[in-house]
Amino acid sequence: MNAEPSTATSTGTSPGTSTDRRDPAGAPARTHQWRGVIEEYRALLDIPAGTPAITLREGGTPLVHSEWLSGLTDAEVWLKVEGDNPTGSFKDRGMTAAISVARHQGAEAVVCASTGNTSASMAAYAAKARLKPLVLVPEGKIAAGKMAQAIMHGARVIMVRGNFDDCLRLAKGLAEEYPVALVNSVNPVRLEGQKTAAFEIVDFLGDAPDFHLLPVGNAGNIAAYWLGYRQYADLGLASRRPVMRGFQAAGASPLVTGEPFPDPETKATAIRIGNPASWHLAVAARDESGGRFAAVSDEQILEAQRALASHDGVFVEPASAAGVAGMLAELEAGESYAGSSVVVTVTGHGLKDTVTALEGFASGGGSIVDTVVDAEVAAAARAAGLD
């Protein structure tokens, strides 16, 4: 059954407005329950007709207004908080589509290369679909939280002596030579699912933003957002397309330098990729939107992660803060966003990698435990600065 596109807000009102959800008799009105990105946007997705949705009710994630960044920029800045997806990252949008199609076409096993989030998402959706998940990860370069997710969902995890690019090469080889479906973002169905985030943004704001900033690793996400914005504009559902700006970690910034990184290195493990699979699509998104790529240091990324959590209450994993770090770096360099609307995608939840978060907090001069006191109210008050 095809479903008409549905807005991310069940009231149909503009951001910042409120509606009394009661009918004239005083009974609470029924609200729309989010069904997952396939059923919400099936009519706009290029997937085989009749594909049953394998879903964990992904998508419908919050667009949170950032008073902090809005104040710094004199703009209206919104955060697309993708860590609120079922497995804690934006990968779920693409994985519901890829796994649904793989299952519909008769696959019995699926394979992916991953720096963490893809493996967690694939394993969860494969479990839901009763498919065997095979995961190739770089040895010693995956956050423990993500590894735990993949293992608990039943993935067969294979560590490779090499980097992500080596893992992806092996995953492609397995898919070519054995009866398994490849579900990395080189699979175009992944981008069909991921583009729905752009739909949700326009549905909520009433139009596309002037600028969209986001982290870039394997580059599928910036390509997917651009695909979604273009589609909505072509359908007359948006009056404009945003300028796309992607930010990479300095130690893994091939789109900035124009050359692959044979040995990418960054604490932002989710974007530790030296030769993005969606390189050409990302460059097209940049060029067609009048955007750009830029690099930020690990120190800038970790500082942005801390600032975002302390100012806006949004805790993201390090890589997810690259877009915020990029905006802060641009402001420091004299860039202006004044008077514009801006969306910054934060891609994964902070609980994905608490070790790096705490290391970054400590390196920034913070103390995890401020003080230890006796079990007395007066002592606690003194420690809290209440006396």
C-alpha cells in the first residue's frame, strides 16, 4: 500500500505553535503514530513495488532549535538529531530500505564494511528480517558501544588488518562471489532511505533551509540529503535547495584535499575513511548546491561535542559534532550566517563512544568527579557552591 508523504509533526502546525488536541466534546484527539520512513514516504522512494517494510520505526527524529548557535550566528539554527533513531544513528534510515529490499529479493545473508554505526544498524535490521549479518571492521578501530550493538544483534564480526577501505573492498568481493547482499551506501537503496531526512526537515520547517551542514565520512549522507532536497524542490514541495557544506576530520579529509588518504586517522572514528565510496555523488552535491568541504581538527571536534552537550543538551558521538565544529570555525574566520536558516545534522548518539567523550573532556581540563564529600547536607552544599 502506498502512503502519502506525512509531516514529521502530527499537528500540521508551524514550529513554535501549539494546538489544543481536543475535539468539541472534550475528548483527546488521536495523534499520528510514526510508521517508519518507508511507510511514511513510500510513494517517493525508488524501491520495488510491494516491498514489505522491515522497520524499527526509524526516522521522525527531532529538529531541535539551537538557541546557542542561533545566538552566535544571528541566524535560525536547527539540529537534526539523528541519534534518536532506533540504533542511535542516521544509518537506520538507509538500512530499513536496504534490508527490506534484500529480504524481498530473497537474500539469506547481508554484508557490510563498517567503522561502527553501519554494523550496529545492519545487525539490528538483519535480526528483524531473520537474515544472517556479516560485518567487516578495521582491527582495533571501532568504538566499544557500536561493537556491543553488532554482537548483541547476532552479527558475525570479522576484524580486518587494514582500514575501512580494505573492509569495503572485501565486502564487495563477498557480495560478488557469494550469495550475500551488500548493504553499504554503495547500494543505491541505502540513499533512498537516507534522503527521507531532507523530507522531514522541509515538512517541519515549511521549506528547505538556506544552508545544511553535516559531517562527511563515506559521503553517502550528504549525497542522500541532496537527493531528497532536489526531489522535494522538483515536486514543488520546497521553494529552494540549501547550500550543502560538509566537514571532515583533518586526518581523514580526502574530499578537502582531493586525494585519498591511505592511512586515515582521527578520534572521530565514524568518519575515519580515506577514500569515500560516494565521492562523486558528494562532489556533485557540493557543486550543484554552491557548497564546499572543509576540514576540522580533532580538538575542534571534541570541543564542539562538549559545547553542544553543555549548551543545547544534545549529546553526540565525536564524528557527529564535525558539522558544529565546522560552523564554529567558519564564524571564527569571519563567515556570516546572519539572517539565514541553517540545519546542522548530528548523526549519532553520544553513548556510542563514551570513552572518547570522557577522554576529550579530561583533555579539555574538565574533571569527571568534581569532589568527594561526606554524606552530609552541609558538605554537599559547600561542594556545590551553595554556601
